[in-house]
Amino acid sequence: MTLWVPLLLPLLGAFLLLAFKSYRVVVRTALAIGVVEVLLLGNCAWKVHADGVLRQGRYLRADGLTLLFLLNLALIFVVVLAYSAGYLRHIPKGRFSSPRWYYALLFLFLFTMIAAYLAANLGMLWIAIEATTLASALLVGFYNTKGAVEAGWKYLMVCTVGIAFAMFGTIALYLAAVRGGIPADAALDWTALMSSAPSMAGARDLVKLAFVFVVVGYGTKIGFVPMHSWLPDAHAEAPAPISAMLSAALLNCAMYALLRWNAITARAVGVGFSHTLLLTFGALSLLVAAFLMIVQRNLKRLLAYSSIEHMGIVALGVGIGGPLGLFGAFLHAFNHSLAKTLLFFTTGRIRDTFATLRMDRIRGMGRAIPFTSAALIVGGVAIVGLPPFGLFVSEFAILMAAFTGSHYLLAGLMLIAFSIGFGALLYHFQRMLTGEPKAPHTVSKLPASEVAAICLCSACLLILGLRVPLAFVSVIHGAMAVLQ
Amino acid sequence: MMLAVDSIQILLLIAVAPLLRGIVSRVKARIQNRRGASVFRPYADLWKLFRKEALVPPTASFLFRACPVVLFAATVAAAAFVPVLRSSSLLGNTGDFVLLVYLLALARFFLVLGAMDGGSSFGGMGASREALVSTLAEAPLLLGLIAIAIVSHSASIASMTQWTIARMPFELSPVHAFAFVAFAMVIIAETGRVPVDNPTTHLELTMIHEAMVLEYSGPSLALIEWAGAIKLTLMFSMLIALFVPWGIAANLSFFGILIAVVAFLLKMAVLIVLLAALESGVAKLRMYLVPEYLGVACALSVLAVVFTAFAR
Amino acid sequence: MGLIEFAAAKTLASSAVFLFITVLLIAATKRTVACIALFSAQCGIITAQIVAVAFLRHSGEAFAVAIIVLLVKVVAIPYVLLRIANRLKLSPNVTAATTPAQSAFIGAGLILLAFAVVQPYARAFALDSEMLAAATAIVLTGGLLMVSRRMALMQVIGLLVLENGIFLLAMSTTFGMPLVIEMGVFFDLLIWVLLMGVFIFRIRETFAHVDVSRLRRLRG
């Protein structure tokens, strides 16, 4: 019961919301369902923390890894919901572009991500990840402008091709598992695969082939270079809260899938192969994204490339391995989601005030919208990895793991990429924040919900930067234990 | 005895050819919701044409009257290659498939010569179009036959048929499948049927074969029409003999021959209906698309040849 | 039931050939409707294969999968595609970067490439190399369609052909995955086609064309 209800509630809520017409009723119902959902997720997390592993039926399962990511999802969803309540007054009319469709699709999106986290079976995981693409495509194209439609099209095409590759990888692993003696109807089950993984060593070539395809496939959803072409477009053209959901929640969801696969492959054919692949993709994403950040002109595209860079860092952390590397990777995924959400929330107000997101046309933010500028500064400092915010701790952990594991080249590359990223962001933000505000600009009233959402994100980042709470550390250790 | 059967085979082909054309037209008419002419109309046409006077353009040379005769002779000689009732034919064991293809090419060459000799602009236009189509159609035809020859380890049509009979029915090999599709596409091009050429049109934009024979009249035209009908019959028979020959008489018993005749008529009937349906359902291709059509046939036949390397 | 098993075995043995022919014709076709019909025929051949497998292994699950494939891929998805093609009112021709004959030769090349790639795996796992090669050739043809065709609907068909190939790979190696997974996969595919339809119409509304090679506003 604990697992079924939080899974099905967003789905039912989505359909329920489609039935209403009035804007206020929709917003209030959505908020109510959202609060209930978060409470249910919290309950589920509490049970997992107490009992270890929860199983329900053949297809639902929650363990330590699920716990960490579900907490992440719940937190992001709370702030996104709060922000959306004030944001929706901007939405133009269209066939799928009304507030009730927004909330319905948002809940559908949430449903698919929870389904991915609770999947006990690699096949169900695949179905859920594909469903996240489908659920979020209409959200990406929400504004129905030329850019949004093109971005939505590219997103659907590229991600579906990638997921098709992941399907091939899943099939190859299924074949290897069946050949290795696992009974056919349990050959995609996580627990069965983890316990019988060494028996697949006979088909190691097939397992390696499967993992390569899965890295390419799920890597497309994560945004690894060179499969990243959809990411800047989709994150830039979507509405601000949806960009936050995409960057913060969806990329983590795809990374979660890759982590599960990494664990199985490492058990079956040894740690070297999978880690090498992850390190390659991570380093490539990190460097390419850092360089591309310098030449960006659109604020949201800049933030999207920053997401690619940070996902590269997470992959590097997992690839370097060891307790410190893995800890750093998990903490980094969590911190990055908070910081990126914060930054995307500021873009909404910036666009509202200056009617553009081109950074060379925005001047004098500091004087026109002081609260948002402060939020932007906080987010910017956080995202480049400076103390006192959380990303400093996680990046430091990963760097230390690199140095202690003698990955000197990697550590050097990371430091270079961090510096480049820092320089790019400093340059762009400084130009936007200083100077005289360019006309025309209108300053509208700042909704309280937006203030609350931004303050919550900043507070969490600060806490995680100053002193990671012990309870949270134990959650991360639980997640790490699942993957060993 | 064998000689007698083989002679009957070729006489049958020659005699039945106009009937085949008549049946195709009748079925096509029925599909298009018309009543259609009698199936024996081509015989009546031939009878009429043989009794008429042949008019020769004043600028034509001796070629103009000789070409229909050569065309007819070459087509009949080609018809001697094809096994119908028995897995051998009059020339089936002496000549090979290359000779067959080039006998047909000889026939076509003389038709083109005669058309150009006639001196009219339609003749020249039809000749150039026909030259294009036949050049492009030769490659898939040869390659398809080569593929089957490689697989059956022989060069004569008769032994190819014997090899195919010795295999199990429903033993579908990629070589045969590709060669079959390529062959079917080439047959449509070689015999001048929709979608490559419309045999009943007289519009300048769409004529290929009809343009070449526009100047002919009397017995010459009769020979050309009859040769065209024989060509259609012989290509269909070749298709049946190479790909679905089961039913052909293994020995010379009366019963075997009877079954062979019935089987042949059944398969021909199926092919006729398919051809009529195709002609009624598909529009004629524009001239610049015909090379593309034949290019696809060529790709299929190339694949057939390459697949012989994988044959098990 | 000797006759049925014989027929099933023959179906399995010969379907690879038909699939190769559909691969070539899909690459070479010049009309959108013909492409959709060929896709439907390809799915029909795959359904026949699944039924043959169901008979040979006496598996009720395989029957269920066959019925789902029939309903979703042979009937529902081509119907949706045809409706989209009709409502778009575009020219019936496929604008391709290559002529039909060239595409046919490229398709033939892909088939040979598929055979070459598949040989080591077929030997290592004792599988039927013809079926594996057919599946790989279908995947490659789907990729070819996606890359060389400019109309948005053709890209959709290309990806559907690619998924067809991957599904065939699954079937020929493992004789099918658990039923629930298969159902989820097909459901996803159907929803994807519907979403693509929505997006194609949106592209048409905002851009006034459906030529994806001209969607180049977002770069860099």
C-alpha cells in the first residue's frame, strides 16, 4: 500500500484536474494534491528508512537508493509547485496551454518519474523513462512559439532514439541473464540480477555490449556529450518551472537508471569497464559544456549547459568510485538540483521584467529587481562551487577521490573545467547585474510563493554547505550500500 | 517422342499467345467495370491484318519489311528455350540463358531499327525511349538469371527448372525471392505494360512500343503484334518455370502431360489476374521515373547475386 | 498437428526473406502512403513470425503478444499515420536526398552490412544469422529513413521502423520478453505516435511547413 498510493495519486490527480475549468479551483486542487503527495512520499521514505527494503507485488520496490532520489524529487516538486502558483498568470492561450493542462501534465510527469524510481524491474524502468519523455514533451512545447515547437520536436525525436538504444541494451542483458541461468520471468528483476550477476560472466561480451548501448541510451536523457543536442533547446524553451523540473528532477531520474545498470554491470564483468565508460562520457561532457558556456547568449541555454557540466561531474564521481567518489556524486546530484532550480526560478522574473532572456540586452538587474538579483547571485555562487554552499562540499569530495585514486589527469581536467565555468558565469552575470537598467522594463509585484520557493532552495543549499545533517549522511550511505 | 512433345510445346506457346493477350484485356475490362471485347479478338485482328495490304513509306529501305520477320523469328526461337510441359524444351538443353536474353535483345534491336527506318518522328522517338528502357532492363534480367544459374550450378533454363523441382516446395531462399521480384519488375518493362508503358495508348507523351510500330500495316504489323504476344507468354512461362515449376511432367506419360497442362494454365491464370489488377490499379510512371524503377530492380538482382555467397 | 508445426517452421525460416524485401522497398519508395503500407506489411510479417513461435513453443504469452502487435502496429499506428498524412494535405511524394534507385542500392548495401556485422554474434550464440541480419537491416533502414528524409512524418516512420528492428532482435534472440514489459513498450509506442502527430500539426501551424531540415532556429 505504501508504494501504490504515492504512485497512483499523481496519475489520478492529473485526470481529475483536467475536469475542472476555473483557474482558481485548478490551482488550489493542484496544491492540495501536491501537498498530499509529498506527505505520502515522506511516509514512504520513513518506512524505507526504518525497514530497509519495501516490496509490493512484482513490480514495485523501494530501497536506499530510491529513498535518496525520492526525497530529492519531493523537495524539488514542492518548490516547483509553489513557484508555479504565482507563475501561471503569464501563460498564453492554446489548445494544450491552459493552467489545467499545465498542472495535469505536471502531475503526469511526476507519476512517470515516481514509477521510474519505484521500478523493481529493468523493463519497467525502461518503460517509465520513456514515459517521462512523453509526459514532458508537451510541457517543453508549452508556449507554442516557433522555438518551443522546434525544441519539443527535437526533444521527442532525439530522446526516443536514445531510449530505443537503451531498449536494445535491456534486451541484450535479458539474453545474457537467461543464458546465465536466471529463470526467464525474473531475468530483468533487480534483486535477481544483483544476486546472480556473477553467473553472467560467461556472456561478458554481451553484458558489455548491453552496457554500452544503455550508456548511450540513458546518457541521451542525462545529457552526455555528444548526445546532448536536445538539452539546451528543451531547457531553454520550456516555462521556467518546467525547466527546473527537467534540469533538477529528470536528469537525476535518468542518472538513477544509469546507476542501477552500472551496479549490475560492475558485478557481472568487473568494475573497470563500466567505470571507464562513465569517466569518458563524464569528462567529455564536463569539458565541452564548460567551453560552450562561454559563448552563450541566452540565459537559460547557459544554465542548460551548466546542467550538462554538472551531470558530467556526477558521472565522474561514480566513475572514480570508492566511498568518497560515490558519496560526492550523490551529494552533488542533490545539490545541483537545488541550485539549478533556484537559478531557473530567477529567469522567470527576469524575462517578465526585461521581456528577453538575451544576456547582452539585460542590464542593471541589480537596480531594477533587487530580490531576484540577490537570488541570482546566490545561485551563481552556489553553481560554480564556491563555499558556503553545498556544491563546494560535493565537488571537493569528488576531487579528493580523484587525487587519492591517482586520477591526476582527471582532477586536473576538472579543475580547468571548474575555472572555465566560473569565468563564464562571472562574465555573463556581472554584465547583467551591473549598469543602468535598459528601457523598456516593467517591474511587477513579486508573489509570496516565489519568494518562499527561492528562500527554501537557498536555505537548503546553505545547510548542505555548512554542515550536512547526519540523517542525510546516513541516507546517502544507505544509497551507496545498495550499489556495492 | 520427346521431340514431339517439345514441338507441341512451342506450337502451343505460339498459338496460345494472342489468346493470352485477349484474356488480359478482358480481365482488365472486368476489373474496370466494363464488359470488354471477346477473348478471341486478337485472333480476329491477326486474321484481318494478314489479309490487308502492307504500306511502306517511300523513304524506307529493305530493313523496313525485313525487321518484323526477324523480330518474329527471334521471338519464336526464344520461345523454344522455355520449358512448359516437361522440364526440357526444344532448345532448352543446348542453349543457355545468355543466348535467350540476347535473342530477345536481337528482336528488340531489329524492332528499333525498323522504327527508325520508317522515317517518322514518332518512330525515332519511340526507338530512343525503347533503347533506354531495354538497356536498363537488361542488367536486372541477366543478373537475376545469373543468380539462379549460380545457385543451380547450370546455365540452361531446362536444368535450372530441374534443379528447382528437385528442391522442396516452400523452400524459400533469399536468392530466389530477390530474383523473383526483380524478374517481375523487369517483365513489366520488357513486355511494355503499365506502369512502364501503356500498350493501348496513342498519345505522344506516353507511347514507347506503340510509337515504334505506328508506321507498320498489314502482315508486318500482324507479325509484330503476334511477336509481342509471344514475348509476353514466353516471359510468363519463364517466370513460372524458374520459380514455381512444380506440376511439370517428370516423365512422358499421358497423365503427367495432362497434369502439366492443367498446372500451367492455373499458374498462367493467376499471373494474368495479377497483371490485370496491377495495370488497373497503378498509374503509368512518368518517363524520367522509369530508370529509377529499373534501378530498384537492378538493386534487387544485385542483392540476389550477392546472396548466392550465403546460400546454404 | 504436424502440418501446423511444419507451416510454422517454414514461416519462421522464410520470413527473413520477406523482411529483406520490405527493407529495400521502404528505402526505395517514393510515396508516403506506400511507405506506411510497407511498414504495416512489415509488422504483419513480424506478427506471423510471433504466431509461428507461439505454435512451436506452445506459449500462450506469445499469442497475446501477437494479438497486441497486430492491433497496435498493423492496424492502429498505420491508421493514425494515414490520418495525419491525409490531414496534412501535403504532396504525396517523399522528398528524399537520394533518388529511389540510389536509395535501393543504399538499402542493398545496408543489408549486406547487416550480414557482415551479425556473423560473429550468430556464431557465438548459435542463433539464426538470417533473422539477426534481417533485424539489423531493419534498424539500419530506419536510421536511413530518419536521416535522409526531410518531411517530419517520414522521420516518425523511420523511428517506427527502427523500433520494429529492435523488437525483432528481441524476438529472434530471446523469443520475447515478459508480457507486461511488451505491453508497456507497445503502449509507449502508441502514445509516442499520437504525440508526434500533435507536434507535426504544431510545426505546421507555427512554421507553415513540415520540412524538418528547415527547423534550424536553435543552434549553438
